[in-house]
Amino acid sequence: MRINLFWRILISLLFIIGTITCLLKFWLEPVLFEFYLQRELQNLTSIVKVSSPMLAKEFRDNCSLKRIEELNQELSIKTNTLAIITIPNCGKSELENFDLTLYRNQTDLYNVLSGQSVAKVKSLNNDQTVTIYSAAPIFIDSTLIGAVQVESLITSFPNEISNEINRIYFILLLLSLFSIGFSFLFYRYYSGKLRNAINNLLELNEAKVRPETKIPSLSTNEIEQLEKTIKHSVVEIHKKFDSYSSDARVFTSILNNMNDGILVADQSGQVKLINNAAADFFSIEIQQAETHSLVEVLRNHIIEGVWQNCMETQKIQTIDTEINPQHRFIRCIATPLAPQLPGSVLLLFQDLTRIHQLEIIRQDFVSNVSHELRTPLASLKALVETLQDSTLQDPTAAKKFLESMDTEIDNMTQIVQELLELSKIESGRVPLEKRETTPDELLSKVAERMQLQVQRGKLNLIIDVQNKLPAIMVDINRIEQVLVNLVHNAIKFTFPGGKITLSAFQQNHEIIFSIEDTGIGIPPRDLERIFERFYKVDRARSEHGTGLGLSIARHLVEAHGGRIWAESVQTKGSTFFFSIPIISE
Ligand code: ADP
């Protein structure tokens, strides 16, 4: 049973008062009573001692029973006792030499008549009263003639002592009442403060109490100490809490801002910790992951195998693999966390997708360059061999062969030049020399430059420029290069009699250039990829190209802050667009 502070204080005080009362009742009262009896006995003894010589004098000459009776009464009244004077030979000629055996049954009187003085508390009577008794022999000139006995009945303390004891009881009663009042006030005064202190302590668990929070002041020593302890604890716990929470914040923010994925699984395969990157790799919410098993989160038997191996061998395991659904290439490094966390394994996921793509691009690039150079080199080889075999003797044929060889060398030179150009543009080593010009001016110049090829292709070239277009700031040579590439392709992939339209118009804050042809068009699946290096829609059809022209054009347009894209309907024609921002430095 829980007793509150009020009852605790009250019970303690009442216990003390009860103990004092019991002591008073069962120890002090009997002691006092005994003391009182002894004092009364001494009084009786003094009475008999004083009475004895006086009685001897009285009976020296004459003794009568009547006189004894009178003296008994007189002494009883004077001393407020029961006095009995015994003179055995009273009325006889001589008072001494009486027959002592007659008193054998009365022990006390017998002893006194034998010459002894007796003083004693006689007995506790049935009615709880006490008789005290004192007796002394009566001597006439050292001859024993009788005895004087006095008895007094003591019923209780005399009034003055009783009053004192009652007063003490009354004071104790008052003290009890005072205790009740005091306990209540004490309880009212301190319980609130203690409750606050306890609440503060409870709130400490949740670190709601700040060190600056004013803890109510208490006063008794213990409570002051409690207050001091709480204040000290508040400061200490907060220091630790702040330091832990700041460490935890740093830890969480590092964890969640890492590009690498982190996942910790315990011995049973339960996910204990996962960061944003890892959750993203496996397309799962962090909260969801932390309530699931590793198998459910990963859904990848290769990584599960790595985790299993790591658990069994307690050695670091590494694997590169592709994960679904985003087809990312990741490296998974499993590290055992023993001895700190026995059985737990840290899985680190590094995204290798970009590196993997770059590797594929590099491999493609090497194979593309080899492929592009192999064709002219093979032609050259064949031409040289034919020349060596016979044709040298025939100067006309030899001249034709040499011209063919020259064309192949030109092809190879173009590939190498374009590759160099692309590499320069990609690495940002081509500074743009921007000057002001108009879209009209740019298109007219390009049309003029391409006029001969247009005529050769028996094509119709039209320029359609929106009126009053604003001037633009561009590197004129570079944008001309873009336009030439696009017009060149249009000429290349349009049958004789076809039409090529060069346009420019404003859209928002951009000038859009478009090169439209009525040529063979581009299949939709290739449209996205034609701006990649070496990409050709149909290698057989575009034998005389490097597949680098559109890639160069894209880099140059993007260097000007613009975009490039294409629309096409197969067999109907293609339109290439690129934009140049109007406001440029
Ligand atoms: P190439 O030097 O081979 O022309 P490009 O990068 O300029 O290289 O073009 C890439 C490919 O895009 C071409 O090989 C061709 O298949 C396709 N292409 C480009 N322009 C056109 C167009 N106007 N009509 C049809 N196909 C085109």
C-alpha cells in the first residue's frame, strides 16, 4: 500500500507521542507510585518512632485498656492512619514478661514484640489498593512492654500528583492534535515542491527540462540536497543529451547525404539501419525497410549470397552486380561488424552505373573508330596492292588509282579532324568568340556556301525567316558550322528534286532555327540517338559519313546555351531544330 507524505509524517509523530504515553503509563507511573509509597512508609516509620517513647512514658505508671483505646483513636486521627497499640500485660502488675507465644500467628506483631522494628508495603489488595505498615516496640528503660503499629491504606496517587500526570496527558493530547495540523501544513507546503521536483526528474528522461528551467526552491537539508542533485542532474544529463543528439544529427545527416548506400543487418537478417541512398537503390521507404528483413528489402539473391558468405566467413566480401528495377550497376561490399556488433553485417553499395556506362562508351568509341578507319584503310591497301601488281605500267589506270587513294586519305583525314574537333569541344577547349549577327544573315551565308552542293543534288533550297528578328550574340563560325552540318545531311539524305527549307523564328526568349528536308526521314527509335557519337541510322545508307557531325553540332549549340532536337516522318522527311537564347553575353 502506498502512503503519501502526509500520512507518513502523521504516523511518525503519533508513534512518538504514543511511545511517550506508554512509557508514562507503564513505566513512569509505577515508578512514581513506588516512590510515593516509600515516602509514605517513611512517614509511618517516623510516626511510630516518635510515638513509641511517648507511649512508654504514658504507660510507665498505669495501663488500662480504655486508655489504650483512647490513644489508638487519638493517634489514628492525628496521623490519618489506623493505629493499634498493643500492651500484652496491660492491667497486670508488671508489664514485662508477657507470653509472646500468644502472638505467633501474627507474624509482624510477633516480630515487633520480639524487639524488631518493621516497615513494609503490606500487600496489593483485591481492589487495587495498597496497605503500608510500620510498627515499633515500646520500651520502658530498655524493657519491652508492647508495640505500636500503624497502617495506612493507599488507594491512588494523592491529588497533586494525579493532577500533574493528567496535565502531562493533556499536553500529549494537544501535541497529537498539533501533529495532525503540522503534518497537514508540512505536507501542503512541501508536497507541491516535491511533486515538481519529481516531475522534473521524470521529464528529464525525455530531456524536456532545460538546464535554465527554475526548479522550485526547497528548504530542509535533505530536500535541498534533492534539489541540488536534480539541478546537477539536469545540467549533466543535458550536456550528455546535447552531445549525443548533436552526434546523432551529424551521423544521420552524413548517412543520409552519402551517395553510397549503407545497410546494416543483424544476425537474424533483420534490417537495423538503412540510409536514403540504399533505400533509393532498392526502391523502398526507409521506415518500411527498417521493419523488414534483408531478403525482403534486397530482393536480389546475389547480394543475399554475399551477406551470407560474410556472416559465415566473417571476412569482407565484394561483388559487382546489376540491380533491378533501375538496371543500376552497383558494387556491394559486405563487412562483418564483430566484435562490437556480433553477427551484424554492414553492406555498402556503390553506384557504378556511370562508370559502367563510360566503360561501354569507351569500348564503343574504340570499336567505332577502328570500324571507321578500317574501311578506308582496306580500300587503300587494295589500291596499293593493285598498283604494285600491274597498274604501274598503265599510267592512266595508275592515275585513277591514285585519285581513289587520295579520296580515301581525305576520308580518313576528315574522321581524324572531326574526332579532334569533337574532343576539343567536349573538353571545353574551344573558346567562343561571340559577335552580334542576325538569323537572316547566318542562314543566307550558309545557303550561299552550300549552293553548289544543292545544285549538284538537284534540290531546291528555300530560306524562310520571320520578319524583324532580334540580333543574337554567337560565335558566327561555330553556328555556321552547325548549320552547314545540318544542311549537308539534308542534302545527303534527300533525293533529287527534293526541297530543303531553312527557317528562323522567335519563340519566347529564343530564336529557333530549323532545317527541313523532304528526304528519307529517320525511324522513331533512332531519333533519340542520332546525336550520339558515331551513331548512324543505317550504315549502308550513310557510308560517306563519320557519324560525328550531329554530335559536334549538339556540343556547339549547348555551348551557346541552346538545345538541339529533330522531328521526322520516315520517307517524308526530317526537320532539325536548334535554339539560341536571345539574351546572351
Ligand atoms: P554523318 O556524318 O554520318 O552524316 P551525322 O552525325 O551528321 O553523321 O548524322 C548521323 C546519322 O543521322 C546519319 O548517319 C544519318 O543516318 C542520320 N541523319 C542525319 N541527318 C539526317 C537527315 N536529314 N535525314 C535522314 N537521316 C539523317
